[in-house]
Amino acid sequence: MTTLLIMFAGALVGRFLPTRVRAKNGFAQFFFTLLLIFSMGLGLGLQEDFFAQLAGLGLHSFLFCLLPTAGSALVVYAGTRSLTPHMGPALKGHAEDSGPRKRKTTLDPMMFYAIGVLVLGVGCGVTPGLSTVLQPLTLHSDCILHLLMFSVGISVGGNRGILAKLRNYGGHVVFVPFGILAGSLLGGALCGLILRYPPHQALSIGGGLGWYSLAGVSISSLADVSTGGVAFLSNLMREIASFILIPWVAHHANAYTCIAIAGATSEDTTLPMILRYSDEQTAVFSVLNGIICSAFVPVLLSLCY
């Protein structure tokens, strides 16, 4: 909720800023995005048992990342293409015309910046001297996120008529989060069959929707440490994979499929990438989706045990 309020505050400011100031806002988003990704990588490197967990539970975690993420993407893509064809905002780089759209085929360097900064953050986290100096950055990552959301809000506020367009969607606003939820649970159930997990454990892992901290801790206490480790790593992989997959999905599917991959993280960490490859209208939709998905994660975990 705090994220949404901060973004709304930025939107109010953005409505009154001159165009030349709003044009420079993109550089602020770029900086805060890379800083947030670096902070995430630093946090991973600071976890002493992270690589040990990754080696021991890697295969299970990978499957519990792959199938729920793919399930969410397929359900949302199919729904937004066939059931609700009018839910298709223009993607950045695609022309708005009545003829066939020419898709941008070259990869945006932002994807490589994101991967490079993430690896750099992990490297700094495992380096004793640097990790001590930079550790306060992970403790204040919320501040970085809030600055980023305020900057995103400025972009939203500078684009008039976004909320009016969202109102035109009506009940379709809830289709994407529920499609994400259904696809993730189906993917989790399939993983359970393949890896022979009890159904309630498989569904709880798939129902994490990318919220790795809550899923890992909750499932560790409700089930066991091993299952909690798989939940933590698989949902962490989903968040990291979103940074890599969103550019490709944006060029081959639609903006809502990008949101589907991100899951519950679409309101915060992966929002800048979604905004970069869609538009401000989709950014607002992305935040709403993240709030709905995040609200359902603890409910799902409780129902599974």
C-alpha cells in the first residue's frame, strides 16, 4: 500500500511539472532501477548459505520456477488475446497503426545492464571488505524503491487520461491477477506430479507468485526447511528471471504477459522493467496487479496447510 501511495504522490507532482523536467525523469528511473537490482544482488551475496542451497535444491527450484511462471504467462496471454482482445496497450517501439506492427528485434541493452549489475552485486556481497561497506545499502533498499516509485509516478502523472482508460476495462482489471494465480497453481501442481511432492506443498510453492521471502519463511515453518528452501529459491528465481524475460516477452507477446511473469513483484522490483517495455497505463495496471497478487499469497499459504 505504501508503494501505491508514493506512486500516487509522484503522479500528482508529475501533473504540474514542465515537460522538460519530466523528460529528465527517465534518467532517474534508470539510475534507481540499476541501484535496486544491485542491492538485490548484494543481498544474495551476503547470505552465507545461499549458494549451498542453490547447489542442493537447484533442480527442484528450477522446475518450480519454470512451470508456474510459464503457466501464468500462457493463461494471461491466451486470455488477453482471445477472451479480451481490447486489453492490448501499445508496447514501446511498436507503431500505432491499422496495419501489421513491425516488432523491434534488437535486444535493449537494459537487459544486459540489469544482469551485469546483479552479478556485480552478488560479487560485492561475497567480498568481505566490500560487503561490510555496502551492507547498509541492503538495509535501505526500501528507500531506493520509494524513490523509484515516486519517479514512476511522475511518468504516470505526466500522461493524462491513464486512469480514465483503466476504468474502461471494468471487471477485466482482475482478470490478469487471477490468471496469474491460476497458471501458477497449475504449474505448481504439475511440478508436484513430476517431483512427487504432496499436493498441498506443491501448490503452496507455486502460489508464492515470486514473493520469495514470505514463501520461504512461511513454508519452512508450516512444512519443513527443505521445502521452504525450494519455495525460497524458486520464487527468487522467478523474480530474477523476470528481468531477463520481460524484454523478450514484450517483443513477442503483450505487456500483460510481462506482468504475468513478474507475478506479485509487478508492483515493485520488476515494475521499472515493465514500464520500460510498455507504457504508463500498463504501469498503473502492474501496480494494481501486484497488490492483488500479494494479498492472495498469504491466504493461499494458509489454505494449503
